[in-house]
Amino acid sequence: MFSMALRVKQQRKKERKSIIELFQEILISALSRNDDFIITFETLPEERKRYLHVLRGKLITPCMLGTLKNRIELQQEEGSAIMTIHWDKAQVNLPGRDGRIVSR
């Protein structure tokens, strides 16, 4: 007769990450894949709720980028800003798919 040992499931503690840590993970992923990275707010007054959306992927067309850059230029006095970096010349160290840091 076969005897089977009972498996005891241990409850795993869920590691709670800060919002900054989560942003870093998604941003690193986006940079390593040459994806767009967008953080935006949505307010739903009728529900009295505010949402933060973080998006990653091939999202922005050249036309959309031009529109966003123009809006920022028009709203600079209100605090809008843009940071532009020549990506081919940027010295960025990103983790590769195997987790090791690689220079871009």
C-alpha cells in the first residue's frame, strides 16, 4: 500500500511594492523594448474617483507625438514640461532578458 505525505501549503507573504518600484519595473521594461511609457490621470467626477493609468507598448504615432509636444509648448506657463534625450547617444544601463545589466 502506498502512503502519501500530506502537503502543507504555506501562505506566501505578498510582497507589497511601492508605486515607485512598480513604475521602475515598467519603465525599465519599456526602455529595454523601445516601447512608449505613459503615466496619466483620469478623473471621474460623477463617481468621485481618480485613477492613475500606466501604459507601456507601441502607443504613440509621430502625429500624436507632434500634437502632445505642441500642447506642452502652449501650456508651459501652466507648468507643462517635456524632456527630450537623443536616445542613440544616451548612456543607459538596462537589465537584459536574463536580468544582467547591459549597456545600450
